[in-house]
Amino acid sequence: MTRWLSRSALLLVLLIAAYPFIWCLLSSFKSNREIHQPGNLLPSSFDPFAYRLLFSGDFIDFGEVLGRSLLLSGGQALLATLVCSAAGFALAKVGFRAKPLVFVLALLVILYPRQAMSLSVFDWMSDMGMSGSLFGLLLSGAASGLGVIFFTQVFGKVPDELIDLARIEGRSLGGTFFTLIPLISPALTTFAALHFLLCWQDHLLPLLILSHDQLTLPLALSRLSDSSFRIPQAVGLAAGVLSMIPLLLLFGLSFRRMRTALSEWVVS
Amino acid sequence: MYKLRGANACGSSPSLLLLIGPFVCLWGLFWLTPLCNGFGLAMGISVHSGSSYDFIRGWENFIRASEDAKFLHSLKNTLTFVGGTLGILLPLGFFLAAVIFDLKKRWRPICLFLLIVPSLALPGTLATLFYLFFHGKSGALNQFVTIPLGLDPINWMTDPAWILPCLIFQAVWRWTGLITLLLYCGMRSIPQWQFEVARIEGVSSWGRLRTILLPGVRHLIFFSAIFLTIDGLVSFSGAYGLLGGSGGVADAGLLFVTYLYQVAFPGGSGRMDLPLASAMSVLTASIATFCALFLIRLRNRLGIDQ
């Protein structure tokens, strides 16, 4: 009985979690009048007018926006993974005097979040001439405190004997680090995917730092849903659907590796 | 000089610097310097025209911030938002993880993946979906919750009493999947012999939940609490998407970062008062740090050592 009840509750939560997105996909083919009847799931016809409008460039250059978001999130995820895994390796496997200090620096980034000081990041980047710079924005999120702690935990689980072996083979410290990379690839994929997700969804810093014509997806979406532009609502929904595809692919392809990495490397 | 764990070899500093250096440089450039810059701005030091004693207005901006009724209101809203999100999300995530853990192996990834779908959507998409699907007289919330209970339909986003619960609903909808995934992975890493012993001793499913699963993921619940507290305190995009940069009717949904944006830039209240906004930012970031440290202290006191 309890099992039956708990499974019914799970089913209900799954429905609440996923059904609106099926509705979103189908509503991207609907007119405004149809959209305002949320009880109706299917559109009267599958005319992809919203997708045509989205790529027509009448409202925003969606292809360019998508490319910019991919470049920013992909670039930042790759850089953050490299920087944090290197620091995590040093913290887990190398003894040096400033080790506790570096650990505290990483912890500080978590405890005193960058988003809370977005204004001063914006002001500082303007002073450095990085206002409107995609590269500056990419660099600003690459030092992830969570990433360093994550990789310290991961490298802590790598047997010391492997380090010995690499040293016997005459590898340098950097060489030893790169030798271990294939071993922790599920953890690398997991962190990169999660960092990509957080960067992909970041709204405030791109809003402050990038110029009006340099939209990322969150900014483009809020422009498309701005009623003053009188854009058909299906266009905003179509943009929402398209913005989820890269993440669904990324998480779909790496989901098994993520579960393995989280279970075996991080949370145990 | 450094020494490798498990190896007798020592190395020189340049190769260690290559590993640590990029993180420390980026930390200094994009965390420490903006922090000092923010504190300088809050103290009224003009960083554009060069620091000068004449520009220093001391603690005046902090006093102005602490006397700003709207700022205090936004903080109260934000703390309620964080408390509400944590209060719902952590028990719900644990419950769902336990139910999924009890399913046959082939169903588990499907359920987990479906649950994380809202986490993969942009907060703007969640806000649009909330407006079009859940909100409104014929929306899902009224059709499936309010009307079946025999109540009048609620206009969720114009009734001040319901604006903040809507923001909490959106946050819970967004994060449930990832928190469940994390707790599920924690449950998977509990040694199998514990379940075997429980089975031999005939422990009920409630007993298994209380004596094996909960202690097994307590450290992850605390980690999730810290993550959600910090994320909630600096939450912006969800409220921005739902309320269009305002605080909603009677500022019932005014969160701290939204107010910060209103104070600092035109388009909000048009005040462009960057020093005051910086002072508010420093105050609130300190609260975020305090909350996180409190949770860590609580975790240590409860003896959750992992």
C-alpha cells in the first residue's frame, strides 16, 4: 500500500516535471488564442511558422544568439574544467606549504558568490575595458570554487601508486596530471556538463556586461517574451524548445557517466 | 618546493605554479579584485577618477542601505523564498530519491532524466511556461488544485499573497531533479551489506529509510542546503522572468538582486545609485556567507563528517 502510494506520488511529480515541456513543444505550433487554452494539448495544425519567424531575423538573429551562447558556455565549461581539475589535482596529490590557503580561496568563492557582487564585477570589468567582451565574460566564471573542491575529492580517490608509476616513468608534475585525465573522464564530463548548464542559464552578468546587440539565450528569451514587441507567443516557446536541445543532448549522452561519477567519485 | 603524495620525488615550484597558478590568477582577477572594488564603491570611493580622501564617505552607504525599507523588505522576501524552497525541496528530493532507489534498475534512469528536464530549461522558459500553463483562470493550478477543492480561481501573479509562493514553486520545479539525482547517487554509494543486514533482520521500509538511507545521504542534504541557500539568496532570473524586473504587486515578489538591479541601473527605479547598491550587495553577500557558515557549523556539530 505504502509502496503503491509512493509510486503514485512519483508519477505525479514526473508528470508535473515533464508534461509542461511536451505542452511547450506542441504549443510552439499554436496561435496565441490556442496557447491561452492550456487544457488543449494538440495544435490545430503543425505549421512551423514560429520557427520560421525566429530564424527570419525580424526580431532577433537567433542563429547568432545560439552560437554566442554555445561559444560562451562551451568555452567557459572547458576552461573551468581544465583550471579546476589542475588545482584539484595539486590539492589532492601534492604537498606544498600554501595548500590550506588555496583550499580556503576555493571555499571563499562558494561562500561569497560572484553573483552577489555582480555590480562590482561589472564595474571592475568596465574599468579593465572588458565591457561588451564575450572573452572577458568567459574568463570571469572560469574560477569555480565548487569545481576545485569537486576535483580535490575526485583526485583524492585515485590510488597513490599510479602517481608513483608516472614518476618512475619520468613524467613531470604536469605530465602526471595529464596521465591521470583519462582515468577521471566521467568526473570531467560531469563537471563540464554542470558548469555548461549554469553558464547557459546565467542571466545577470551577461545582461550587465554584454552590449544590447550581444544577446545570449536568457536575454533573447526575455526580449521575445516582452509584450511591448508584440511578438507571437509561439516564437518565445519555439526559442525555449530550441534552447533546451543542446542541454538535452549533452545530458542525454553523458547521463550514465554522470551517475557513475557522482556515485563512485564524489558523494561516496 | 613541493612533494608528491605517495612518491618520494620532490619537484620545483614552476610546475606546481602551472597547476595552481591559473586558478589563483582568475580568483584574484574576478573574485578578490571585484570584492575590494565593491567594498570601495560602497565606501564611496570613486574608482573612475582615482581614489581621494574627499570621495570617501565612510559607512554612510551602509547606514542608508540599512535604513532603506524596500531593501529590508526585499531581504525578508528573499529569506522567505530561501526558507520555502529549502523546506519543500529537501524532503521532496529525499523522498523521490528513495522511491526511485526502490524501483527496478531499468526504470531509474528514465525517472531521473524526466525529473531533471526542468533543470535544463532556461529560467525564462520556466517563467513563460508558468504564465501560460500553470497561471490564469484556465491554467493547470486553478483547474487541478483550486477549483477541485471548491475554492474560487486564484489570480496567482496579481494576488500579493500568492506571488512569493509562485516564485518558490518555480524554484522547486527547477531544482527538484538535480537534488534528487544527487541524493539518489548518494544512496547508490551506500554499502550493499547494510541493506542485506536490514533484510535479514526484517527491517520495514520506513526503518530502512530512517536507519540506512537518511544517515547515508545526510552529508549530501547539508551540501544541497548550502548550495540552495546561496543560490536562493542571489536568485535573479526566475523572478526577473516572472515579474519583468519589478517586484510585482505591492512588491510582494521583490527579491534582493532584483532590487539591487533597480537601485543600480535605470529601467528599474532609475536611481543609478551604484555606491548604495554596492553597500547592499556587500551586506547581503555577508548574510549569504553567514548562512553557509552556520550550516557548516551545524553539520559539524551533528557529527556529519563526510
